[in-house]
Amino acid sequence: MTIQDPDFRESGLEFGPDFLIGSATAAYQVEGAAHEDGRGVSIWDTFSHTPGRTINGDTGEIADDHYHRLEADLDLMASMELQAYRFSISWPRIQPNGSGKVNAAGIDFYSRLVDGLLARGIAPIATLYHWDLPQALQDKGGWTNRDTAYRFAEYASIMGDALGDRVHTWTTLNEPWCTAFLGYGSGEHAPGVTNPLAALTSVHHLNLAHGLAITELRRAVGPKAKFSVTLNFSALRGGGHGEEEAMRRIDALSHRAFTGPMLLGAYPQDLLEDTASVTDWAFVQPGDLDQIKQPIDVLGVNYYTTSTVRMGAASAAKRNEDGTEVVIGSRYPGSTRVEFVTESGPFTDMGWNISPDGLEEVLVSLHQQFPDIPLMITENGAAFADVVVDGRVRDGKRVDYLHSHFVAAHRAMQRGVDLRGYLVWSLMDNFEGAFGYSKRCGIVHVDYLSLERTIKDSGHWLTELIRTRRIPGGVR
Ligand code: FCB
């Protein structure tokens, strides 16, 4: 079903009571209070304050002011009957300089958040790293510096000791692909570096950070919480010339560069070969792969869209006079010849094509690759240009989007996928990275002048789903 073909009949499809349905946010995108209570500077502060990096020069200085509106936002979540809330912890609130001294006010904020969730019967799902590296660590190389992985482990241990088993599920990293390839490859995200070697070095140090953090969390928390990582997956489609090779290359760089070491204990051989012109991967030290491969209880899946790819002409690659390829900033180091074909619509306001079938495909494929690992959709949702009219936001397109994706998730479960929950991105409209405030992904509308919250029709729709356990009909 697509927004061109709406069908809002009640689907009759049911989810069991243990299937966690809720919503997600991330620290820099909602908290604001960027200079308060001892918070240090993160790479997203620096990046968003750099002219030209974000639309309209938007920053997360105030964002949704969630930091100051914690109690009201918790009540909002309770009124929506969310079963789970996925949030991220701002590392520079905890360790303003990325190492050593702990900022008690930062711990206190997240402790109040977790207790507030528990008091309202909402399961806290905490992400340790949703892209906001302390600037002090970036000044030493950020994720290109192996030491950052050890600093991350120290931070994980602090948070494990502080919040321990009050957290339902601990997630180490959110979308390390974005950190490595958008942060250090194409420069679209903080810290804005454009260097293929830096991107691949960061891949490894992020993987190492994940493994070290899981070890620390398990030590601090014991068996009472679940441990996970969230990766982003797109459904890959062939788009013509050399499509098998193109899909294999993008799957390796986008997905298997992380699932390989984290879940199987090795980098895929084809990834090593595809990237040989950039690096010999000598930054992988003896013992690293054993450390990275830690048992996890659930794999977080972020899904938004499909990618259709083919191989471009070899001559398309820019060449130096001696015939070697020009090193350019890219999301796909070593595979810059892969072309992304323009998708067919419908699209969300992000320009991302809407394809619920892709979600089913991704879930089934992950289940086939890793049959013993339960999955959870940790992000899925859509941006649309919503407006409040007479106190109401009629976001029928988002209702339809969620309807079709929940149906797809249900279909995947019927095909045997062990799916444990579904968290909609996002609870509230927020600072969407390089898009600034220009894209609204929330199921709650935020007026950026008054900061007033208005539950959208999609938010009411989700509440009905949680309450009835059946995927409801749509626009009312
Ligand atoms: C994901 C991010 C999340 C949000 C959505 C739209 O890549 O994890 O923070 O920005 O995209």
C-alpha cells in the first residue's frame, strides 16, 4: 500500500502484548540546553555552527527544549500509552571532555528520565552514541583515533554503573554507517571530514567501540538488561548494468562492514578487496575481531527506504595523470563507480521513497542471515510538511506510511522473523541534522516558537494500535 493507493480499513492484524510499540528520539535532536549544567561541546555543536553545514544554519541549541520539559514530555508519552521510549545519552553531558571527570548533573538528568519512564510503565531503551562525540575527542582525531574506542568503553562503564538494570535495553551505537561514511567520508554529517581512509578507519574503531562497550555494560549491569546495537539498512535493488556487483558492493560497505565483525567475527573478504585501493586494513589489530564479536540480545534495525544501484562506466572515475583514481570525499570509498538510480515515488518530505516491502525484505533477510538474533525496529517513520489547524494535525500521509510499514513488519513476523518491537521515528518534530528544522518527522508536532506540543493524527493512531494491539484503520 502506498499513499497513492490509500486503504485505511482496519487490517485485523494483531501484535502480542510483549511486542514493544513506542517511539524514538536522540539527544542533540531534542534536548537543547546546549550549554547548561556542565554539558561539554559535541561535534554536532561545532558542525551546526559552521556556516553552510545545515539548512538555514539551524542548530540544536534549543531544539525541543526537552531538557527543561522532561516531566511534561514524560506525561505526554504516558498519555500516548507508549510501551517503550528510545532515547540517546549525550556523551558530552556525562563527560564534557570525553574522558575522565564525570558530570553529576548529566547523570542526574538521564536518571530522572529513566525513573520517570519506569514510573509511567514505559520501557527505557537507551542509546549510548547517537553521533554527538565530545569535541575534545574529535580534536584528537575522533573516530580515526583508536583511543576513542577505549574512551567510549569508559563512558559505557560509567553509564552502566549509573543506570544499570533500570534500562530495559542498552544500545551501543546508532547507525555507525552514518558516523563513519557521512561523518568522515562524504562530510555531510559532523565532523564533516571527507577522506576515504578516515571513513574506513572509523568503521573499525566504531566496531571496536561497540565490542568494548558491550563488555563493559555486561560487567556493570549483569543479565537483567538486554544489549544491542542499532544499524541502518536499506533494501537494495538492481538498476541495470552490473547490478549484482553494485548491490554486493553497497551491501558490503553499508551493512556487512558492521554485521560481519559484530555478529560473525570477521570483515567480509569482498569488502577488504573492494577497498584495497584505499587501505590494507592494517588498523585491525590482533584480538580486535574477538573483542568486537560479542553476543547481543537484540539487533536494532533502522529502515527508511530502498536504494537502486548499478555500475557506472570505469572511465567515470576521476583519474590522476598517472592513471590512479582521484581520492574524493565519498559515502562509498573504493566503490565510487556505483551509481544510485533515482527511485520512483511516492516520496516523503526527505525525498526518500516509500517502500514498505523493503522493510519486510530487510527483516526477512536479516533473519535468514542471523536466525538466532531477535530483531527490533528501532527507527522507521516519515517526514511530511505538517501544519496545525484548529489544534489538530491531519497527517494522513504519515498514518498511511505507518499503517503500511506495520503491516509489512507483521508480514515479516508471519514469515518467521523474531521481531520484538517497533519504535517510530520520531516522538516529536526535531533538529534533523543537516536538514535542520525543515523536516518534520514527529508523531507529535512541535511549534518552534512557542515549543508547544500537539499530538498529530499519527500519534493518536499509534496509541490506538498500542491499546487495541491491532493495526487500526487510518485517517479520521
Ligand atoms: C536516521 C537517524 C535519526 C533521524 C532519522 C530521520 O538516520 O538515526 O536520528 O535523523 O534518520
